[in-house]
Amino acid sequence: MVRTLEIQKQILYVTGLPRSGSTLLCQLLGLHPDIYSTGHSSPLAPLLENIRHSLSDNQFLLAQLDVDFDLAYRRLVNAYRGLITGWFAETELPCVVDKNRGWLAMVETVKLLDPNFRMIVCVRDPLAVFGSVEAQHQKTLLLDFPDHIAANSAYDRADSLFANAGVIGAPMRMLEHLQDIGDRTLADRIFYVRFEDLVRAPRETMRAIYSWSGLRDAPFDPERLPVKPHESDSYYRFKYRHATHGQLSQPEPHPVSARIAQEIVKKYGWFYHHFYPELDVAIQV
């Protein structure tokens, strides 16, 4: 009988929308004495996905699956779990954070490999997300986006960003699909954090996360936060910054044109209804 490996750490998989506080959340999680958080986006999610693609095309593995599917498949499970465990071998802390937007599309795979997983999904008003991206674009006009949309009009940039494969649109689709999950044991392992709540009531929000994760409370001072070396932004052409700050403050509001706002609200009425029910009256268009 093949021995079944188990992942040796409690992992908090941080994911969600861009410009929605995942960097801040990881900064605050790192203040907990039992949590190891580097604060950077991790390549682990795409690495696992690439391995799946490669192994599924491997003729030797397919031949083994033909001969003894159960043995070969159990080897796959153990190999994936061994890689995840080894990824965090540098820390003795019992809980670790891994941040990547890709986890949002891999929740069922994560559950298979890590039955005790906890996934934290960062969300934010889509109008504020787009406004934040546009504000950063105005600061870096001489640099293009990774998908080369800098020369587009603001309306066309919004159309690209919120497309099904866009930087904002793709995770929005994944969030919509998560609402269809019928398995309550899976849904109960997902915690949604609204950016607005995180910056308005950071202590209360983090206390709720710790309680949900089975961790003890760890008070902190939002006015005195340790600042780690910032996450690399060059990959995003400096269009999606990930800076951390020494104190929490409310972000400046960024105006969005009425035409763009109407299109976004119309497309994502389900999102506002689910995550921002208090805005339902305001968003009827």
C-alpha cells in the first residue's frame, strides 16, 4: 500500500481581485507570531498548474496509469503534496501564507491536495479597482501595460481589463463561479475580505480571519506597521503597484466616468448584490 503524504503546514491561500488589498493583508498576516508571510506573490500556483499540464502529456505516466491507475494517481497526489511541503521548508512556524491570484481558479485542486486548506479572497468595489488602475496609469504614462493597452481610450482600457481573460475580468469570472459551489464543506473554507473593511476596521477584520483560521488573536497597531521590502512590480510594468506602508490610511477616491461606471455596474450586478448589499439601491441603473 502506498503511504499517503500530508502537507505539514496550515496554509492560508491568499487570492482575489487586483488592487484589492492582498499585499496589505499579507503584511498584516505577517505580524502574527504563528504565521510566516513573505508578502510577495508566489509562483507556486502556476508551477503546480504547469506540472499538471506537463504530466498529463507524459507518455510514460499515461502508460503507468493504464497499468495501475490507483498507484500512479496516488503517486501524483504524494508528489504534489511533497512539493508544497518542501516549498515552505525554510520556516518552523505552523502557518504559512501563499499569495497568487491563480489560486482562485484552483480551489477544487487545492482541496484535493490540502484538505485542511483555508483560502482568503480579497474583493473590492470594481469601480474602485478600475479607478485605482487608471490612477496608477496616469503616473506611468510612458510605460505600457503588459497587454499593451496604454494607447487605448479609458473606455477601451476598461473593456480590456474587464474582458473574460482580462486582469480584472478573469478573477471576477472565477468569483462568480465560486458562488455556484454546492459543496458547503468547500465554501466554508473560503473567507472573503472586503478591501473597504480591511482599511476601515483592520483590527476587527484580522480578528475575524484569525478566529476563522483557528488561530489566536494577535493585536497590532495600525499606525505603526513594519514595512518589508516591496514586492517586485517590474513584471506588471509598474502598472499594478504593491507598496506597503508604515500606517494604514483610507485610499484616495478615484473618479470613474459615468459611462464606464454604468457599464461596470450593469455587468457585475451579481457582485454588488453578493458582496456589497448595502449599495444595492445606489447601483440600480
